Amino acid sequence: MNKWLRMTAIGTLLPALMLVSFITMAAAPAAPELNGMWQGKLAVDPKTSLTVQFTFSKDAKGAYTAVLNSPDNPAIKNTPVSGVSWDGTTLKMQVPALQGNYSGTLKNGAVSGTWAQPGGNLPLVLAPYAKPVVSKQAAAQINGSWFGPLNTGPAGGNNNLTVQFKFKADDKGELTGTFSIPDQGLVDSPMTNVEFADGKLSARIPRANNAQFIATLANNEIKGNLKIPSPGVPPDGIPLTLKKGEYAAPAHPLKLTNEQFAAVNGKWQGKLEIQPPANPQNAAPPKVTLTMVVRFATNANGQYVGFLDSPDQKAKDIVIDDVTLANGELAFKVPVVRGEYKGKLAGNTLTGEWQQAGGQVKALLNLTRQP
């Protein structure tokens, strides 16, 4: 299995749409054309499969070209396919980037064949791709917001993050979804390959290292496993149970006087240039410039609250805590990212320093109150 996975998420191929030829009294049957997307699954082992999609097109001279994608592995994206040969019955093609090739024969509307790659061969059946749709009954079951605790710590520990899923089926039955970790500022990140049928749910989360959520809906709960490609995550994933409803993050009221709050109230914005620390993959990572937004406001209960946004990272509403203002010096912490800020307040300007990860990251951060 590992050998296949190392080849960049397994090579596979995907034929395209076949048009039924017309048979006439005077002419031999024409070969069906190969157009559009064809999909199949490579069974890497009894527990692991890789979805592959080949998209074919035909040029003015009648020659076929194709690209290969895998929704299960973002590394395989628009990978060129060469040597596409199609005579209406037999399909042959190569994927040089994966050192793979495919040969198959049309039967009952699908192409059955073999994907060959250094290390072994795997059977692969390719069929015209049809976007999944959900029935009105299924849509009524899955539509809406669902949330639950995800334990990201060691087995038996209690290091829970609340995650939220939102699903929506349109009038055509096409299902879409988003994924959020509200307490970490990840809000409504689009999911892909969202499918729901017969109580079975599956979806991919690109922002979470293309994690896959496979679950079952029963008794008003969605129960399954979140499989995150990471050395610290069990192969079967992390158990996750979701209940229907909108997650309400707990309030973190700030201990500020009315006068102190008036001095910082509003939206503050600035640029943060960070030099990330060296890591095993990159001894000298490049500097990163991020827009940072700090917001102080009053919530529905009349409490003073603060939030940090990072638009470039599509993160918002990260809770600010432990705010102090004394002698013109403003300080606050952002526990979820292990960050803290100290700056000098002068009217609508804050001049100070941002620290993160226990002081491993330090950078100047000047903020200006926005109109």
C-alpha cells in the first residue's frame, strides 16, 4: 500500500462519456466518442481506496487528450495524460508523472481494465461520472447545521474542539457543505465531494489536509470518523458525533471599565510580517505578511468582547482574552493561537509587538482604528 501512496496518491485513470452510435443499413457502426469525465476507484488495500477521475476531450483532428484528478488526493490535480488511444472498444493511455498506464475494454457502458504502475497492477473500472443528487426526503434529513466535539488529544484525553458542519441541498438535489472550527476562527470553509444517500454521509475537507468524514445519520445524530492524513491520527480516524443545531461559542467578557473600553472600541487593522521558525522541511522559510484585524465590541448581553481576524488566512472571530489597559499600554492574549500583543495607545494608533508560540515568533504590529 505505501508504495502506491508514495506515487503521489496512486495513478489511475478515467475514461469519458460514450455516445451511442447509430447503425444504418449501408454503414458500419461508428465508434462512440470519448468525452467528459469518467470515474473509478483503485482499491489500494481492503480499507483504502482512491477515487480517480479522467476528463477527456477531442480536438478538431479527432485526437483525444485527457487530464487526471483525484478528489481523495489534492496532489493529483490536472495531471497530464498522454498516448490516449480509443477505437470505440479499447482504451489505452499513460500518465508519465505517475509512471503509470491503463488498458481497458468497454462493456455494458463502462471500461474495465488494469492500472499498472511500478510495484504492481490494480483493477480499475471507469464509468461516466454523474454528479450525486439527494432526494427531497434525504435533503430534509441532512440540511442545516450540525456540531459536536472533536478530541484532538491522545486517546483517553480531553482536548476537545467544537466543529460545525453545514449542509444544503438545492432544488436540483445537489448537496454542498461547509466546515467550521469556530473557536479557532475557521468559518464556513467549503467541503468537496459531499454525498448523502441511504443514511450514509461522506465529504472531503480541503482546509483540514483534505480530511475525509465518513458517517451515518441515525436517531438525529451523525456519527462517524474524521480521517485526517497526519502521523498523529489513527488510520481509522477520530470518532466524531454531531447533533443538529447552531453552535454558540461561549462568551469571554473583558474586564474593562467603561472609560477603558471607549478608548479601544472599534475595528483596528494593520500588517504583520512574520519570520516563521525553521522546521524539518524548511531550514529558512520565507517571511509571511498578513493583514491583522482586532475588534472590540459589545455583545447582545451588553458585555465587552474582543476578536482577532486574519482575512488572508480566512480566519475570523478568534477570541481575545485577558485585556488590560493601563498608562496608555494595551495588552491582550489570544489563547487559541498562543498569541499575545502589547502596544502603546495614542488616539487611533496602536504601536506594539505581536508574539506567538511562547515567543518563538515575534514581530512588530502597528494597528490603526478604522472609520
